[in-house]
Amino acid sequence: MWDSSTFLGALTPKFYVALTGTSSLISGLILIFEWWYFRKYGTSFIEQVSLAQLGPWLGGGAAGAEPAGDCKVWRNPMALLRGAEYGRLWSAARRAPLTYYDMNLSAQEHQAWFGAGAGASGADEALARAWREREPAARVAGARAALALRPDCAAALLLLAEEEAGTVAEAERVLRRAWRLGDAAWRAAAAAGAAAAARREAAVLAHVKRRAAMCARRLGRLRDAARLFRELARDAPPALAPLALHENLLEVLLEQRAYADAHALLARLDDAPAPRSAALAYSAALLRARAAAPGHAPALRALRRAIAYNPHVPEYLLELRPLTLPPEHVLRRGDSEAVAYAFWHLRHWRAADGALRLLGAAWAAAERAGGRAGGRGACAQCADRELLPPHHALSVFPRRAAPALLPLGAALCAAAALLALLAHRWPAAAAAAAARAAHALDPRRLLPLLAAL
């Protein structure tokens, strides 16, 4: 039978010193990592892992866990042109405006929208390979190869307008050519009775029209943009429904200061108890706050509703956080959606007298309320981190202050590990120092002092 007393008696004091030092060192490293992770992501790594791994075993699920569909990303309806707009950030500051995850999602969507299926031609296969390429030059080369095989390929021209055009005006010229070719291809497929080909050409044509409308918006032709977006919202195929064309139209109406039309559009869309996007929620609040006096109850209610939906937006509208270029995909109620909304709508809030003052008051109340005003878990933060570029500091709400004693605990653990190392290296001196400390701290020496008091 194993004798525990024999084993424990065989251990030397050096073992206990080494055990103390090792455990203190590991504890200090864990505390330092926890402090760094909390400062970067706003949550505890140990807490996050414990809730994710042990929650199902202990309570059937983590408290406050988000449903799986709540972290789904959506196409950004206000995405910029890669060559004419996103590329300028790389040229000016050598900063990548889009993440690989974001571009990969776009590649998958383009293949789903424009894929020709089993009967794909050489041009369609070349274009499919072009969308999958990571480098812009390779994508442009693939689009040109597709055009060489099929000169009327509107999808290839759409890629060239996105990737190769250096200015918005140049992109619009390429899109106009793609518009003509796409319309002719759609009519020819419909006349030939090829239903699958006609649906594909209709999807390509709708995407070309949408990007042409966005170019008109960029170039200041607001009437043309509003007309095109209205036509697309009325006639676009169901495949374009996830692109939220009504948000493009809403932004153009706000830019035109056609507030009555914007209000009518929101009234048609606001048929759900909860907002469907930050653009709808904050635009409704903007229209209520535009002419409202401070303390106007309907405007404050609309602002509170919008902040509860996405609490990351006010800091960008109030210019408390720096903006970056919006990604091509956004997470609903996340920081990426807030960036995408504020990038285009900040000018509309500035143009509305008193709107930003009301927003500031509502945001101050939401900050005092803390977690009750919104906020999401680590799932949303991870999705936003994959969508937003590394140079953008991620917004976290509600913000929690790092525990003040966390660095102190790490310092104490490091000091204990250092003392254990010194005791292991010079045991005699450590024993003498310990004896002197024990003699100095002997409670019996304090008895005369306590009696005197």
C-alpha cells in the first residue's frame, strides 16, 4: 500500500520553494494575460471560455448567450467601390481597407449571384476564378480573360468597374456599357425561352443598375440616383432583397432633404415591433429630432429605441470615436453596422438643428444605464473583429472597467515567484532573512505596547 507520509517526508524544502515559485509565476502570467485580453476585447477570457464550455453542462446554456442567427453578417448596401474608393486608403496610408474574411464573403456571393451552373462556358469559369482571387490584379486579369472569350459579358464589366476603375466617373462609364450589354443579354435569353439564363442575366443587370445608381449618388446627381433606386426597389428580382435597396433610397432622400418622402418610406417599412437595421432606427429618430425642442418626448423615445438596437452608433455621430471606411458586410447591431451607418449619415445629423444635442442627452442616459441599454456578447465582438480592419479600435458596449486589483495581483504573484527563486538560489540567506522577519513580527513583542495603550 502506498504510504503518503513516507512520500511527503522525502520531499525537501527546495521542492516546496520551487512549487511556490512556479505556481506564483503561472498565476502572474495568467493575470497579466487576463488584463491584456480585457483591455483589448472588453471581456474576461476565462469568463468567456467558462460560459461557453461549462455553461451547457452546468445550466443548459450560458447566461445571456446569443442565438446563433444573431451573429449573422449581411451585405452592406452602402459598400464603396474597391478600385475608386477603397483603393485610395491603401494608396494614401498603406492600410488595408477590407479584411480577407470580408472579401471572401463577397466572392461567395458573386459566384452565387452570377454563377452559370452546370452549363458554364469558358467565360463564366474564368469569371468565377476571378472572383475567388485574393489580389486585385489577378481579379482584373480574370475579368479581362472572360471578356476576351465573351465580349458581351456584363458581369466581367461589373468586376472591372469595381476593381480597375480609378475614379467614380470612370466606373460609371464602364457600368453604363455593362448596362447596355446586360439588358441586351437578358432580352435575348427571355426571347429564347431560357429561364435559368434569363434569371441570371436579370440578376446581373439589377446589380449593374444598383452600382450605377450609387455612382450617380457619389457624383451628386441625386435625382437620377433616387429614380434608379425607386425603380430597383419596385422591379428588382427577389435575389436582391438582402441588399436592402430601401436604405440606399433613404440615404439619397435625406441628402436631398426630402424629409416628407423619407418619412413616408420609413412608415411603409416600419411594420415590425423591433427595428430591422440601424439605418431605419436612427433615421426615424433623426426625423423626429430634426425640429424637436430639447426634451421632446417622442424624439427621446425614438432615440432610446435606436440606441437600444445599436448602442455603438452615437459615439461615431457625436465624433467621440474615429471613423474608418465601412466594410462590405456588416453585423446587425454590431460595431461594423455602426461604422457603415455613421460613414454616410453623419452629414445628415449635422444638417438637422438640435438633433445631435438630443442624441448626446440620450446617449448620456444610456451610458448611465449601462448594460440595460443594449450591448452584446463575445460572439458579436469576434464577428466585428473579422469584418473591420486591424487599424480600427473595436467599440465595446457596455464598457466595463478592468479590475483595479488585477495588475496588483499580478505584481504580487511575480514578487512571490522572485522571492521563491532567490530562496532556492541562496537557501541559507533566505532562512536567516525569514528568521529575522519572524522575530520582528513576533506578536509577543507587541504585548507591552498594547498594555501601555
